[in-house]
Amino acid sequence: MKSPKGQPTILLADSELESLDKNASLLQEMGFFQNLYAESGSEALAMVRNFKPDLLIISQNMPDISGFSILSLIKQQEGLDETKTMVIVYSESFIERFVVKAGRIGLDSILQAPYEPETFKRKVLKTLYQELDPKIEKAEQLHEKCNELIETGKLDEALQTCNDILELSDNAEVYYNMGYILSVRGNLEEALDNFRKATTINNQHAKAFKQMGIIYKRLGEADLAQECLEHAAELHMVLDQENEAEEILNIVLTLRPNTTNVYNTLGIIYRHQGRLNDAVAAYEKAKKVHPDDENILFNLARVYIDLNKIPQAQECLRQAVGLNQSFGPAKDLLRATELGLRLKT
């Protein structure tokens, strides 16, 4: 199969719009702008027939047709055509028999989700350009070596390897690794500079924003620390990495114990995880700081409903409506509880 020349046409297929947006942003960061989008397997198949993209990046968990089934259908319809669509399928769980099947039906690559942006980018480049530029190939080899050196504590060698990679190409993950090594050594300003470079290349690098926040905290820059940490938590929330977000938000609370939005976000995380008593505690703390925030009261009411504590929920909803007479969702939910209706909250 020949690698595409010039600007490749890439089709992204996923029923989750957040995933589509995330992957599209990553492709644009790589300089790929000739992209198509499909929200179902059947739509993806039609677009493959009509546009013959160079690469299809598709979720295994499409609601109508699975990623592997779409791959099989594409291979059947292409037949002996020399112009073939390369395919990457991604999923959170690939059991062994799926991997074997993928190889048998001609899948070009598997991507295990959730994935880091740099992993996605490397996988796309490897799939699109099967004969990689020697510099890219060498940089990838050095990157793997660098990670191994960091894991084994050989930080001097790892730092030198990072510098070797940067002679070949700029890379957010390399700057992140350099920042990590320098922070371990106590060179905080240099570490901060490298984390900043990582976030300049990849503005969704949650780990780099987190480390910047931690360093600003150590330097006594509370405002900058809070800004970076909250941004890192938001990025983790977008990726459904709630445990990472929770850890970071608790760091924020060591800086600013009365940060209402942090308690509110923790309440959302705890409720989603089924930790309802923890959610109540978080919202109560937020309410203590801002007793006149109708949104906090509304969120607290929803948790009380989950706990089947209807009188407490109704009291919160009455307070919320009292604070904001035009708060329609609170009025509707209060009316539903009074009528004994069972609504999704």
C-alpha cells in the first residue's frame, strides 16, 4: 500500500461527539485539515464509498455497526482496488480474540483508549506513512528509550536522550519528560519552562498543566497554581478521567479551601461514581461558602433524590427557586417531587 502524497483525506467516525472533536483537534495540530466526520457506522461506510479517504479512524463501539464489522465491509467493497483505505480502530477493551480477528481481516492498527495525544499522533503517522521519515523513526525509538530510562531512574541518560530527540523534532511529550526530570532534581524554573513548552505544542496536555500547578504551588504562586491545576482537572474531566481530576481538585483545596466550583465539580464526580454521601458532603461545603447559589442547591437536591431523601431535596429546590424565580429546571423538579413523579435528574 502506498502512503498518501500531500494532504491526506482522513475520516473520523464516532457516535460520541466529544471524541470526534478531540481527535479532530489532534489531527489539526498535526497539520491535517482535510478531514471528514461520521457519527454512525453506516454513515462512515457511505463516506468511504463516496470519498475514498486515505485513513479511517473509527471507534469499535459504534451503536449500529462495530468498528471491526465496518472494516470487514470496507475490505469487501474495495476488492482488488489499488486505492485502499487504511483503518485504525480504537476501544477501551480489546480482548485477544479481537486482536487476532483484526490481523486476519487486515486492520492497519489498534489504538487502546483512553490514549494520550502523543500516542494518537504517533499511531496516525505510523499508519499513514508506513515508510517513515528516518528522523521520525529515530525520534520514536529514542522516545521509547527515554521512557524506559525514566522508569528505571536513569535520569541523566534520560535527559540526554530528550535533547537528542529535540535535535530531530519538537515534541510535547519530550518537553514534559524534561520538565519531570528537572523538577525531580529541584530545578523548578527550568522544569516550568519545559512544561510550558509542552502545553504550547499541545494545549490539552493535562499532565503538564498539573505539574505546572504543583511547581507554582511550591514557588508560592497560589493564583497561577490554581489556574493551572483547575485547567488540568477540566481536561481530565473531558477525557472521563475522573480519578485524576479528583486528585488534582483536592490539591486545589489545599491552596484555597473555600473554592466553591471545586466542591461543585467534586460533587459531580462523586455523584457520577455513585458516591452519594461524598457528593452531599461536597455540595454542603460549597453551600456553606455560597449559601445563595441556586445551582449548588439544585445539584444538592438531585443527590438527595438519588438517596430517596425527598423532603431534603424539596427544601433545597424551594430555596433555589426562592433565590431565582426564573429557575425553570428547579421549578420542574420540585413540582415532580410534589407529584411523586419519577424523573431522571
